[in-house]
Amino acid sequence: MVTSILPQNTSVLGRRNAKYLLSKTTFNITKARIDAFAAMTPSQALEVLFDFDYDANWLSDVHPDELMLTINNGTVRKMVLQWWLQEAKADTTAHHKIILFLFTSFTTDAFVSSARFFYEYLKLLSFHTKRSYKDLAFYMTKDNTMLGYLDGKSNVKNSPNENYAREFFELFTIGKGPTDGPGSYTNYTEEDILQASKLLTGWKQGGHQLNENADPSIYGGYFKSSVHDGADKTFSDKFNNTVITGNTEDGDQELSQFVDMVFQQIATAKNICRRLYHFFVSDTISDYAEVNIIAPLAQMLYDNNYEIALVIKELLGSLHFYDLEDDNPFDNIIGGTVKSPLDLMLSSMNYFGAAPTDDFKFYAYRLNDLYLASSSMYLFSPDNVAGYPAYYQEPLRSKNWFDSNTYLPRYKFVEMLLTGKSSYGTGANGNGHVQLDVLSFIDNTENIPLPFSAPQVVTTLLEDLFPDGYDNERYNYFLNTIFLNGLSPSDWTQTWDAYKNGDNEAFTQVDATGEIKIRVANLIQAIMQSPEYQLM
């Protein structure tokens, strides 16, 4: 058992912290789950969230291998994307959020190679969600999609290509750090990149098992000795002048020593922990967090063979994660980051119980090709190897998710959720849609315990959907201006009674039903398009 190295939160979560933990670890957030997690301690909640295992048959029961090999490649890729999105939406654990984190760490593009290669890339990420980040770095170097994306397949001894080596250092592992001399950075040099590119020559795309001890259905590239640079590779003093002996017979031997060399540097562990912190906690890392959170987590990661699940659980259980270490009102963590489009859309569908009219058309085309793409999050296909700007671009980071170019699809998604129709994009209603049944939602006491009470309807939704509370001004706005539209709370109760019990003096049952749909839809739309709802 690993001993905690950060002060841990041992109190019962309560609804505020339960919402926060769920928003950071899963797309599956419902009222019932918030209530259930609110009664748990962080330790108990994390046991539930990390109760997942790698499934070697991830896709085979939906799209058999024979189908993947014979059907149109573009169609298969759409199937894989549809499947991943459906799995992510349904996942009650942290599994898919960690897959997404690993994607942001080893970024590639789903569209640079075959659908089969992309599928195996996703399986490789999934396989390592509870395993070593260091081992993932080793296998990722031989992954077929990565070999195509960063030109590893064309890296040969007479013409070394530096693309993968450069990104391996800068983005995937140790990080660059400030320049400290000509061709030299804090953690490596330009000469180190050249030496690494020579070491990585000879890998080609193919259908070879990555490791007989891993999932045998994950295939990767192979080593072609005739195009490998067999000379010794000498690295700089940043790596203690390490010399890796050339080997033209076994590419794994040089690669393994290279990965060991990079991961022996504590700077690598620190860089990975900073990425974890940005992904799961905050856009900014304070001086305090660098010393008291990043440094000890990095040591924990280093000492445990880079097993990231251990470190993620340590972070998510800490007092710091829940902003309980101080009473500084200017460093709020809860409600301090902008939801990604994926978080916004999948969690909204889950909370309101909205199902697509056609799964394939909705997930592969409507959601990904239109709404996510227009929100700067075309899934598994960012603009460049650095990934989505919200995960790396200082100083805005997550605020990049919400700007003048991306807010419209977020708002239009809400409209589609409420109407079942899309007024966004060309051929707006040509593919699958998703629609919330407003009447069924409001007339379910598991969703709204006291639906006849206007104040309770508004309170329930604001408490569930806003990350960090609300003041009286906001409450009155949503209750009186939006929901009641200037009428009294008793008017809502009268309308509800007419809907439930039949005609009365004020309404027919038909009139009451229509009025309820309009009012509830207006309230949900106003809440979901509010600034508060964009945060987590």
C-alpha cells in the first residue's frame, strides 16, 4: 500500500465537492450520482471511480475485426469515434477521462492512418490508464498511428527525421524549460534531439504485436535493421553524457535504454505532474502548488515506476484539490476552469437523460463533425501535435474553450437538446439529433423532488448544475424573470395542479401541459447558457 504524501481530505464530500469530483473524473453526472457521492468520503468515492479494468475486447462485440478490415476505411473510423463517444458518455468511472488525458499527452491525429491503426492507438491508451506512463512512452514510439503522424516511419539512417524525437522531449516527457545557451534548453539540447532521432531510425508501420506480455490484440510497428543507424549515440550533460551503444539487431534495446535515460530525470516526473495538475485541477500552478503539490507528486510518480493512477488518486483525494488548505478567496479551484465542449455536451445529455435519435449519425456526424469541431475540439484530431490550445496555451488555457468563435456551437447544442432540431451548420437537420423530453424530466421526482413548487424547481437545478453556488440576485433572476416571467409562485403551483389533476378554473389540462413545457424549457436553456454553467 502506498503511503499518502499530500494531506488528504477525510471529510464526507457533500454535494458541492461531489459535483466537483465527478466533473473532473467522468462525463456521467446525474442527480442520483451527485447524491450518492455526496455521502462518501473522497477515498470511498475514488474507489468507485477507479473501479475499472482494461477490456481487450473493447470493440470486437460491436465491430468485429473482419468488418474493420473490409469495410470502407472512413466509415470504420466514424464507427470507432461513435463507439468511443458512447462509451465515454456511459462510463461511470474515471477511465475515459484518463484516456483523454493520455491523448493530450501523446497527441496524434485519427485521420493520418487507417482506422485499424487508430483503434489500436486508443487501445494502447486504455491499456495504460492503470499502468506505467513510462511504459506507454516506450510502446507509443512504435505505435502505428504515431509512426505515421510524426514521420517515424520515414526516419532512416541516411536521412534522420527529428519530428518524433523533438516532440518526445518537449511535449511527451521531460519538457523543454527556458533556453540556457545556444541550442540548449533547461532539460535537453538540440544535439540530444539529433542523437535521439538517429536512435529511433528503422521503425516501420506494420502488424506486429507490441509486446507478448501486453494485450496481444494491440499491434504496432516493426524494426527494420537495414535502415537503422547502428552507431553509438552520445547525449549531453543534461543526461549525464550517457552513451547508448548502437544495435542493428534489436531496436527495442536502444529504445528501452533511451526511455530509461529520459525517465531517470526527476524533471520528467515533474513535467508529467504539471500536466496532470492542469488537466484535473487548475489552469494555473501557483508557487505554493509547485513546491507543495507538484514536487511531492513527482517524487511519488518517480518512485512508483510512473504509475499515473496512483498519483491521480493522491491528487484527487487531497485537501488541495478541494481548495481546503487555505481561505484565500482569490485562488478558488472549484468552478475555476471552463468545461471542454466534450464535458459540456456529454454531461448535459447524462444529467437530462437525453438520448440520440440515431446513435451513429449523432455521435459520428452531428456531435463530433459539427458541434465538437466548431467548438475547437474535433475529437482526436487537434490542429497540431501540441493538442488543443485549452490544454497547453498560456495564459488562457481552458478559457480557450469559450471565445467569440466557440460559444455559438455550445449554445446551439442546448437549443438542439431542447427542441430535437438543429439550426446550426449546413444541412442542419440531415443527421441524428438528441432531444430532452422536458415533460418527462420535470414530472419525475428523482429529478425534481418537489415539481409543484417553483422555488424548489429552480433551487434543485441551480444546486445541481452550478459548480460553486449562487447568490440571491441570480436565484431571483432565474426564478422570477425566467421561470415565472413575472407571475407568482402560486401561479406555477396552480398550473402544475391542472396538469396533474385535470381542468380547473384557470387552465385546461392541455393548456397547463403546454405552459409547463415552455416554462421548464426556458429555465433549462437560461441555466445552460449562463456563464456559471460553462464552468466546473
